[in-house]
Amino acid sequence: MAFIRKKRREQQLQLYSKERFSLLLLNLEEYYFEQHTANHIQNKGGQYERKIRGSLKICSKSVIFEPDVISQPIIKIPLRDCIKIGKHGENGSNRHFAKAKSGEISLIFSQVYFIKEHNIVAPYKIERGKMEYVFELDVSGKVEDVVETLLQLHRASCLDKLGDQTAMITAILQSRLARTSFDKNRFQSVSEKLHMECKAEMVTPLVTNPGHVCITDTNLYFQPLNGYPKPVVQITLQDVRRIYKRRHGLMPLGLEVFCTEDDLCSDIYLKFYEPQDRDDLYFYIATYLEHHVAERTAESYTLQWQRGHLSNYQYLLHLNNLADRSCNDLSQYPVFPWIINDYCSTELDLSNPGTFRDLSRPVGALNKERLERLLTRYQEMPEPKFMYGSHYSSPGYVLFYLVRIAPEYMLCLQNGRFDNADRMFNSIAETWKNCLDGATDFKELIPEFYGDDVSFLVNSLKLDLGKRQGGQMVDDVELPPWARSPEDFLQKSKDALESNYVSEHLHEWIDLIFGYKQKGSDAVEAHNVFHPLTYEGGVDLNSIEDPDEKVAMLTQILEFGQTPKQLFVTPHPRRITPKLKTVTQACSPDDPTADSPADFTGQQFNVVSPGEESFEDLTEESKSLAWNNITKLQLQEQYKIHKEAVTGIAVSCNGSSVFTTSQDSTLKMFSKESKMLQRSISFSNMALSSCLLLPGDATVISSSWDNNVYFYSIAFARRQDTLMGHDDAVSKICWHDNRLYSASWDSTVKVWSGVPAEMTCTRRQQFDMLAELEHDVSVDTISLNAASTLLVSGTKEGTVNIWDLTTATILHQIPCHSGTVCDTAFSPDSRHVLSTGEDGCLNVIDVQTGMLISSLTSDETQRCFIWDGNSVLSGSQSGELLVWDLLGGKISERIQGHAGAVTCIWMNEQCSSIITGGEDRQIMFWKLQY
């Protein structure tokens, strides 16, 4: 996983530089300032005087000496434990501290740490008692400056209040940064143009490293103040794939840059001192990326996940990334769910729902008895109330899992010690049991449990992690009986994460961690309430004036863990699982699946047996093939048959006759075979807005701006009837199963019965209105799902409404466009609705939840479209046909078409033939060439 790969990268870098030192040897919130080549003189002036060659490192709270010989331990002397700092042998009776004037520095102190003797990672050894160490610098002229720095840092370390210590060290750091700047000689090319330079810190787990950030027209640079781990970190802007603003220490100061698409491990994480610097750098890189990389949102990933283009694992990685979770910040490390509930059986049965954890409940609510105790305490607690005294993700929990691969991080977090052996990550089953039964243990998992690297489960470094009460040494993690090896454990965990059960229920866990059950009354009802300090916005650090209180608050928050940034405020959509196959709407009015089971939309489904292949399957394959080649659309012929814009297209089942309506108030009948106009019909002097053919191809229905709907008999070549059902223009009509649906500028959609499939020449006088769907403003477009159980409408003010036709009630009202909604349509499986608007946006809405799960923007209005759920062919204001890859979030192809806006579009059932109409008064016939 990301953390493991990052750790190995650091180890390789250390091997290259032959250094044992790392920033993890520093205390939390400590800075490494400078280093000097020096000798540690042992037994100075004595018979056995000895010089040990190495590097003396000056840090904000300690002095560290790293011997060149790895058999010798690294020495760490806390400055707060120093009694005297000065020249060796100088008489300090008249003053407590002395400035050195020779090449030797003397430190007299009461406590010292010995680390990584023989380069073995182990708990630090501590020696206490008054002692003196002497260090001889190679450059004696630097001694006075070094001692002056040490005296200054010592004064800071000895201040009574932690806030005062932090303030003084920060002032020293800022002074150093102000005296330096980025070395322009580090530019990759002399022709690079500088755009911005500022101060920042590079963030890695548990530590930060101050320095200077510089961005040019081609590169992003970071130059550490101390030159560690290398003089300059350089990233080519052309390689950048993603950038994210981060909150670091609850402040909007972080920026993370990725040169990969799907990895959690970034190439650099920067923390700025001023939000404006962060925002300026982000803006510059984002502007550069606009022409290279499409910006991704949680909703766009949701659509890919629902459609099966992202695995559950990949989707969770993306959500973590978007919610400010980073492998560089252990207080906001990516969080993954416990999936499996069975760690005792010899075989893991993924077909048994009992094998899985209840994903609709947080870990703290899985044990009912424990939950009752927690709720009793919660009821008795004064405000602010919380149910759980610890979080599900924190630095301690992350390193609990990763101690075998990242022991130095654990030592850094716990002041040079490992945890008690019995509290270590010893067994999967024990850990799960403690999460279920423990009074304060509610932790979830980390991505490594669903990755490929078993390092965190195996003590390959042969670490001495202690002895348990039973006498056994802590070694590899004990696996459940159903896992034959660590590799088998990870594989079965991955299989469980991608199982049908988890796919059907993962949205429930997402609601808890990233969604609407994270906060507020929904969180209370879901028993998902943690300490207020863990939530974004739970505390305003800027409002805390007392520096001690601010530092203590920040430390508490960072060590306790943080709740992810909330990504969704409505219920998260379910994944579309492949167990049921949708039945497509045929040209015939007969519905062969009337008695089949229905899903939440009321849509009909057929259960398909494994291996069963039907004619429908072949049809679906041909449709899929056609949409995969939609970019290869070729114009066959075009005809100008109207005097004004074409508004509607209807085609007979055999494809020979094409009916069109226009703002010139005429209905035209065009023969594709003879390529001649056969009829021109005018019902009034007002524009016609749409048309459709009734099954049997005997009757055409047209809607008009004169408030009427006209029925025209093809066989008798005459108007058969007029439906006068609205008080303003009729904008769009749909038909299904002897029911007519009409939308109007009078702010209604009406459902009519009494329309037969084939009308006789006898004039009908009565149409029965079954339902009236009222809107606040005029309705410009409507569309039905395949089963005609749902209707979507788009209004003049940009709202998309989804209606349940079985009850004539509104399910969702989504204000997602700034301006008129031009067109709407359900996906073939009725799971999603796509809408286009005057604002140039293509919006995808989840039907079940009403969530806007994808929004793409074009530079012009898309007037009409057809789609298959994944790809879209839209007609633009300029006359182009645009092919959109919704899952990739991009325009795949631009096809030259009309001389004016494309106003309507039709596709045949096989998805092989397309007709478009435009403001240029033409109809165009298109074919797929593949």
C-alpha cells in the first residue's frame, strides 16, 4: 500500500546517502535546523581519549550526533536536560552558560538517549545522571554561531509554558527562513521563468521539514532549509496528475501533489504558513493542469463506481483522498472498514451474509450491550455530548497496524518506546474481538488490509517487540484459521471487499464515514457521534488567544484523530450489482415482463440464469458495440425541409418514414427511400414543439405552442382530434401504454388516458386526465423511464424533478442548472437521469437518492442528447455533435454538423442510425462506420 511503498522509498534514499539519521528521531513538532561535520571526543584529556567521527545535528529541541560507524549508537541530547553549553574547559563559575571560542563544544546534561546501535531499530536506551560530552567541529570558525544557536534554543526549551516555547522556536525558524531564499542555481534550465516563491514545510508522517517553495513555468521545487534528505525536491509540472488542497492541523494550509492517478502516496505534501500562499500556488498549478488533466469530484467517481468501472477498493481510495485523508498525515490516514465478521471458521463463506460485518452501523454500535452502556452515559452527559471517547482512526491506531513495517514511526510517536507486548497487534481475531467488546476501542481498518503487500503482517525485520504475559514473543500477526498464509489472508480480504454483499451495502458505511450520517441528527440516530474536536469546524484555533491552550488543543486533536471531511449530505447511492438484468423497451407496445419483480424504481427485471444467452443479450452486445464506436459517426445525407428550426423527430418502425415538426408550424412527412417530402401539414399558425408516433405507425401526435396537442392519421391524411388540455404552450409530449404525458409552460405535466394505440377516423371528444404534476414554473422538457413508472421534468429555472407515476408524487427536486433545462432522459437501467441546460452543464443524478453524482461543463449550451448510461451524444448550440465520456469526465470527439444549433436528435433501437434536426432548418442522417 501507499505507506509501505513510501517507507521503502525513504529506506532506499537512506541507503543511498548512508545515513541512519531521519527526522523521526526528532520529537513531535520539532525542527531540524543544520548539521556540522564533527568528532565526538570521549574521555577528553584522559588516557583513553577517543575521537568518533560523525555529524552533529542542531535541532529545535535537541542535539543529535550521528557517528559514521554504524556500530556506534546515535546520540540524542534533549536541550531541556542540558545544564551547561559552552567551550570545553571554560570556567563557568561567573555565568551559567558560556560562549565557545575554540573548535570544541561542551554539553553538560542530565539525560541522553542512545538510538539505532548497530543500525538496529529498537526502543531507545536512556542514561541518566550528570555527564559531559565534547564535540569538535571540523570548521572551528562556526563554533561561536553554533553555541549561540544552542543557547537560544535552550532558552526556548526551558520556558515554563508550552505555548511560549512554541512561539520562540517559531520565531527562530522564521528568522532563519527570512535570511535565506531559494537557490536559483537549482533550476533545471536557465530558461525557466520564476512565477512564485514562498516559505513552506514539506510534510511527511509525524514530521515536517521547513524550507522554500518555488514554482516556474515548468517545475515545482522545494528546497529544505537543512538540505535533508536532499538539497532540492523537484517535480515537473507536466507529470502532475492531481492536486488537492488539504487542511493541516485543522487549518487550510496544506497542498498535496500527485504524479499518479490512483495512488494514495503523493509526490509531495506541502504545508504553508499563509493560506494565501497555498491558494496562489494551487491556482497556478490548477491553471496549468486545466489543459492537461480533468478535475475529478466525489460525484464523478460515484458514477464510475456505480457502473462497475471502479472497484470498491478503488472507490474508497478516491473518497479518502477527496476527504483530506493522506498517508503523509497519520491523524488523517485513509480509513477502510472492517468487512469480515468471521475470524474463527476454517473456511470463509462469502455467500453467507453472516460472514460479514453490519456496514450500516459504526464499530461502536455493533455490540448491542456495549452500545446500551454508551447510550446511557451519552444521555447523562452535559453538552457537548459524544457517544465514543476514542475515534475510529488516529495516529496510534495506524501505527498499531503498521508497527512491523514502520517501527521508527511508533518509536517517534511514543517517545522511543514500543507499546506493551499484550497491547500490540498480535492477532486478527483478538483485534476484532476487542473492537467489538472493548470499552474504548472503536477502530476501523486501513487500506493495507486490502492491498497486496503482506509486510505489515510479518516481522521480517526481526524486531524485538517484547514478550507477552503467556511468555511468547511478539512476532508475526496471528491469522484466522481460514487463511493459509498472509498472502491468502489479504487475497480473501480483497475478495470479501469486492463481494456482492459488500457491493450492495458499502453505501451504508460511506453514509457514516463520508456522508450524511456523519453529523447532525442523522448521526445521533445512527449512533455515530464522536468528540466535537474531531470534526472539521469543531474548533476555531484562530479564536483561541492563549498560546498554551492553542498548542494543547492542537496536540489533542492531532493525537486523537480527525473525522474525514464530509463529502455527501444526502444518502449515498447503491452500487448497481450485476445479479439482475434490465429489460429494454421494445418497439412493440406489449410488455413481456409485466409480472416480473421490480426494483426500487418500479422498473421491471428478468432474472437471467448463468450462461443463459438470449436474443436480448445479443441485442445488448450490438448496442454496446455501437456506443463504443459512437465517435465514428459519419454524415450520410441532409435535407432542408422546413422554413424554421426543426423541433421534433419521429421515425416509423421500419425506418422508411421520418416525421418532423418545426417552429414554422408544420408537421412534415419525409420518405427516406425516395428522399422526397411526401406531406406537409399545418394545424395552426403557432410553432410545433415535438412529435411522436403511436405504435402501429398509424397516428402522429404533435404538441404546439397554441396550448394544444394534435392527432394526425397517416392513413386518412387528416387531423383526427385535438387535445386542448393546457393554458400555455405545450413544450414536450411522451407516450406509453395508451397514456399520453404532456408538459407545458403553464407549469404542469399532465397524464391522459383514453388514447388508443390505433385511432379510427371517428372523432374523439373526451380525454381523461389521470394526474396533474404541478410545478412552480414552466416545464420545458420531460422524459419517461423504460417501464413508465418514473418521469423526469426540467423547468425554466433549472430544476430537475423526478416523479413517481404510480402515486403521482415527486421523489426528488434537484436545482442543478442555472437557467432553462434543455433536455432530460433516464439511463437504460433507470438508475440515473441525465440533464442538459442553458448553462452548458451535463448533470447526472442518481434516481434512488436524488444525489447529483456527476457534472460536466461545456463552453456552450447542449440543446439535446441521447445516451446509454456511460456515453453521451449531444447536440450543441454551435451545431456540433459532441461525444462525452461521462466516466472519464471528458469530451471524446467533436463532429461537425449543423450550421446552427442542434435542436433534436433521434436514434434507432439498434443504435446504428441517428437523425438530427437543427436551427438551420435541416435534418441530417448519420450512420456508424465500424
